[in-house]
Amino acid sequence: MTELTTHPFLTAEQWLQTLEWRYATKRFDPNRRIDPDTWQAIERSLVLTPSSFGLQPWKFVVIATQEIKDQLPSISWGQSQPKDCSHMVVFASLKELDADYVDRFLQDTARTRSVSLENLNGYRKVILSFAEATRGMHGVWSAHQAYIALGQLMATAAALGIDACPMEGIEPAKYDRLLGLEESPYATRVACALGYRHEEDGYARNAKVRFDPSQVITRM
């Protein structure tokens, strides 16, 4: 079991320096690839993303095959990042939250935590009550969950010295078609290109434009 600690792995100053370093990379070096160990850590960070009720209503499609990446700019508003990056992650999330999915989640919970399914009946009722109350809005809810995973991915990448570019400028329906998601329970919501910035990407040298904290933070 992992030992718990109250000490941060990075100091506050180091973490802020990491966030200052990252930016939405506009041009990737097509000749550099993320090494397998680092990528394994990035994938694990996706799996560890928190979600509402712990339901994990998503699927992460990792694209590293160049033949597939070459097809992405034409369905990504002509942007080159999907083709030149090392890895492209497509965030797909549930179209509907149904009882079968909830039961599969609870079976995994019971197995992982060594408890009986009967002990989870109350939790099952809570989740199904939520699903019923939000019927017709499951896609919106699950898309919000996917954005939590996107944030975790970007923070992890920055901590590991990996560049990233979140991308809403894509055509989700065409991604679904290309990736075989059309008949699946999932739909493309957003994507993120990861790799290493090109030395000629001038955006890396631009100062960050952010509102003053007094304009976006209210302390009460």
C-alpha cells in the first residue's frame, strides 16, 4: 500500500513555476516522442481522475499511430497539432447513464473494496435517482466530467515536462466515425495533443495574459 504523507512532492513555488512554463502548444516537434515510462504515468493519471459519484463516465482514446494522426487535421479545423504531436488523447464520454452501467461500476466497487453488493444498495439508489432526475442531460453531465480529466491530464503533463494543447477545435461527429465510436455508448467531447514544443513555436515565449487575481478571486 502506498504510504500516505502530508508533505508535497513539489513546493508551492515549484508548482507555480511548472504552471508558468506550460502553454497551449501551437507547434509540436514531429521528431520527438514521449518515452513509454512517461506515457504510462500519463495514462495512469487519466485513470486516477476524480469523477461524480466515482462513475468514470468516459473513455480515453490514445492515438499514437502516425497513419491515424495524419487524418486528424482535416477534421480538426486544419490544425497541425494532431499530426505532429507524439500522442493525441480523445476524450469521449457516455451518451446515457443507465442501470447497466451503474451496476457494472458497483460490481467493480464491491470487488475492489471487498464488500458485498448488498452493502451498496443504498448508493445504487442514490445514483439511479440522480440518473432519473437528469434524464435527457446525461451527455452534458458526462462531458463536464471529461473536462475534469482534461485538466488532470494537462497538469500531469506539465509536471512531467510534457507539452500539451487542449483542442475543442475538432469535429466530434467525424472523430466518432474515424475512431469507431458511432455505435458505442460514448461520444467525442474534446481532445488534447501532447509531445514536445517545436523550437520555432513563438507562442512559447509569449507572456501569459491573465486577469489580476482581484478580478477573478473573491475571498469571503
